Amino acid sequence: MLKIGHVVVRPGRRHGDDPVEIPVPEELETVPGIPMVRKDVDFYSREYPLQRQQVEHAADTEWAPTVGTPAMQKYHHEHQEVMEQFYPLMNRSGNLPPTATPTGEDVTDLIRNKAREMGYLEVGFTAHDPRYIYQDRKDHVKFGNAVCLALEQDYAETQTAPSMAAEHGHYGTYEIQAPMGLEMAEFIRSLGYGAQVHGPSNHSAATIPMFVAAGLGQLGANGQLLTPHAGARCRLQIITTDAPVTYDEPVDYGFHAFCQVCQVCVNRCPGRALMREKIWWRGVEKNKLVYKRCRPVMSRYEGCAICMKVCPINKYGAKSVMEYYAQTGQVLGKGTHDLEGYTLHEENTGKYATGYFGPGELPTFNAEFFRIPNGTRENAALEDLIEYIKGHEGDLQRPEDDETLFNFRDRLKAIVTGESVSDSTMF
């Protein structure tokens, strides 16, 4: 039996359930939240501000739906139709006035209880850290307090990933969460304070740092927030407000060290997109995700989500995983088909790997599989033109060469003067 360093007490899974005690072995203790060098975080946020995926990776955001299966492409449009009604409401929520006179009293418990009654799994409070606001959203965020809300995604559907059932669980949660967030904001306004909804799709900032600061989990080796009850199987949403609230504190659940022992998501990733060793990135110590190796798998294989599915915290919950580790020094489920097995269904081209992969088995892909459009839409247009020039020898004075150049011009014009980037992060 390992020595227990401390015990984390969290509210039960559902509102009204008894609290849950999570023992953290001494050898897994690090720091509350996540190790960071604050001056480095300050530097990177100032000199290299974060940008939304829809902007920074706009080229592959357009590309991804075109390589999904017919079922994925159909669902993409269906989901978009559902969510389009909510984006304008969320985007203007911060401009709506309160509907009551404020008392000035701390309303933390009122907001927390309301959120739990509505069905949110985790609720926490912290400052909305301006260092993590996306560059093109810096003028959008109205208030300085963050109410962090995590809604659990269906367990059974998630465990079928990669699959259309898992994708319906994933994005179906968004469709539930969007109106819930609007209802929560309306409740806060009924207390006499402003409230602005951010997410589940149209986030204004990188959400995980705020959730960690609010004590709702820690950053996992899969690059996702690991919550104590459901691991990464949560969809995140923030409501900013000027309501007087008491901030929660970051917690050491033992995940930061546990992930280095576990490594199941690293070992099972089909694209080999997860780094085994931690590095310092933008002032934070983490297992860095290799985006260009993750994105093609996620786009082609029904959203993938294997790193979520095979995480023991997702599968069994932090209490069971930590108790088992304390008793045995082993990772619950590691090396078993129950935890690590997955099936890749046929993707759109029919050229790449399919079938069941158990512990120790991984699909293989060629270099072409990982070739995706890079960066912004402008970058992608220029790359295509450069590839054309490289592929055609001579002085490029044929009519078709002129046509290619004019097409490039028209493409840039459509990008610059066309519709703004979508709020959706479905792909």
C-alpha cells in the first residue's frame, strides 16, 4: 500500500450525491493545478497571443469536412443547423442588461447550486485570465469573473469511439449545453449582474487554464482537461460576469504525475500525436500534442476521440483509479482490451487502415495521409500556387498558367472580402 499524500474531496457526480474522496499517493503529488512559469506565460501571451483554431487553422477547418465519411458530412450540416440559432444569442449575451437590482452580496453558492440543479457536472469560479483570450476576441469579453461549467458527455456513446454514435454524443452535448448556458446567464442577470456566454463552440479564450485554476481538474497527457468524475469526457463552457463571487483554488489530483506513469493515451494514439515526455510550452509543463498528426486522424475517422476513450480516469473515475494505484502501484485497466481496444471503421477514401486494434497494436499510415492544408486560408492559397509553379517547368506563360494566377487572385479576394470565420469548431 502506497503512502497517501493528501485526499481531495469533491461534490458527488449528481446534485445531492454524497461527496467523493479521492486519495492521492504521495509519489504522485506535484503542485495544485499545473506547473508553470508565470513570467513566461506573460511573455508568450503578450508577444505571441493565442488565436482561435478557426482562424489559425482556417485552411484545414475548411478541408476537414471534405474528407469525412458521407455520414460525417451529413451530420456536420445537421449539427450546424442546430447550433446556428445559438451563436448570435451567445455572442450578444454580454450586452443584455441585468433584470433585477443587485444586492452586492456574494452569489457564489446561488450560481453553483443553480448550475448543479440544471445538470452541470462541474462548476468552479476563478478570474477570467486575459492572457488566454484569443487575439481576435480580446474586445469581445465584457466581464472579469469566470464561471466554469463542465457538462458530461454520454459514457456509453463515448466508449464506442471512433464512431458516429460517439460523435453524436460529443456534438449532441453541445446542442444541449448551448441553451443551458443561455439559461444560466439569464439566471445571473436575474440576480442583478451582467453575464456573457462563451462556448461550447464559440469560445473566447483557451478554457482549460481557467478550469484548472478553478480546481475542476488538471491537464492530461492527451492535451485535454481531466475532471475527477469523467476524465476528458466533458464539454467546457464559461460564463463571464461582474457578479461578486468567491474564487476556487487549483487542486492537485495527482493527474500531472499519474499521466507519466499511465501513458495509455500516448501508446494508443493512432496518429502518434502525443508526446511521451513533458516539455515546457508557452510557460507551462505539459505533454505537447502534435496537431498535424492528430488532425488527419480525427477528420477521417469519425472524430477519433481514442485518447479520451482509453483514459482510465474517463473509464473508471479518479476515485477508483487512485485507490487501485495506491493499493497496487499499477494503472487500472492498462494492457487490457477492456480499456485499450478500439476499431477504426472505413474512412472516406477506402485507402487507409480499418479493423480492430488491441493493446500493443496500432494502424500505420503513409506520408500522404498526414498532408493537410496548413495555417490560414491565405496560407493554403499561396501554398497551392507554389506547388503549381514547382510542378510546371518553363517560363509559365501558357494560357492555363495565367488562369491559375487569376484563380489565385480571385481566391484571395473571396477570403478577404467574404464571410468571416465560422463560430463552429466541429472540424
